[in-house]
Amino acid sequence: MFPTKQHLTTARTLGVAIVAAVGLASCATYDDDFARVNSRLDTLDSRVQDAAQSAESANQAAQRANSRLDSLEGRVQQLESSPSRVPRG
């Protein structure tokens, strides 16, 4: 049996359909891979945001501590520069 034009067209169409089916099947695995990567990125983003909030809280606490130290500095200098007192007794 010799291949006819109709047979060749059918074979070509079938070949394209097989290639398309294999291509679509491989896309599903890429979708899974992308979903895993996106999940990891979301987790990392959440951790970075938590770390940024912690750093901001620590920065505010340090600024408050520095402010308290600055307010005490004047009193310490005053006490250090005042004449020494003679003990009673």
C-alpha cells in the first residue's frame, strides 16, 4: 500500500497532536515547579517583613534609650563638677 496525500496529511496532523499533547503535559510539571517557587518566595517575603518590623522596633527602643541617656548626661556632669561634700560626723 502506497502512502497517499491523505495518509501523509493524517500522519502529519497526528504528529502535531502528539507533540502538542506532550508539550502540554510538560507544562503541568512547570506549573508545579512555579507553584513551589512562589510558595518559597512568599515564605521568604513574610520572614523579611517580620525581620524588618523587628528591626524597626529595636531601632525605636534604641532611640528611646539614647534619649534617656542624653537626659541623664546633664545631671551626671552637674554632679561630677559640683564641689565635693564633707561627710558629717
